[in-house]
Amino acid sequence: MASHYAVETDPAIRGLIYFSFPLHPANKPGTDRAQHMTRIAVPQLFLSGTRDALANLELLRAVIADLAHAQLYELDTADHSFKILKRSRTSDEDVYTEAARVAREFIDNIKRD
């Protein structure tokens, strides 16, 4: 919803952060939900788990590649709810701490611009 709002109304928005953007329904890969995003001019950060059933990473990467000022940060072994696989996760950092750190860095960079 925030991305639609950014397209339609508010020029004061300086950036958008998506925590598990739902690119498509589970088991129905597609990119229709992202078509409007090419009209967003502000920086965008997508925080997505590598096991997110609502955002196939290949599709999400392709969508983001077509967006101006957009970046993807992949959260290792996280699903759509940021639940992780503890045994195979390569990062020692808590997934929520990691997501917050990356979001904070993104916000700090926007503030500098």
C-alpha cells in the first residue's frame, strides 16, 4: 500500500522500505503487483528472506533491476515472516537486528542526500 501511496500522492516521501514485499501469492509467481513501482522516484529498499514464498528471488531481482534507486537486501534463510533456519543460517546476527541495521543504514544515507 505504501508504494501505491508514493506513486499517487505524497511528494514528501524520501524513501521506502519494504519488509517482505509480497510480490505474488504463494505458489503463483508473477510480477503484476510491482508494475506501478517504475513510477516511484525515491530510493527503495527491499528486505526479503531467501525463503520467502511470496517473493521468488529471481523475479524480485528482475523487478528491482528495472527500478531507479532500488536495492535488495537478502536475509539468509528467512521466510516471509523472517523466521529463519537456525542450523543453516550463515549469519550470527539476529535476523531482526540485521533487518533493523540495514534499514537504519538506508535511512542514514537518505538523510545525507
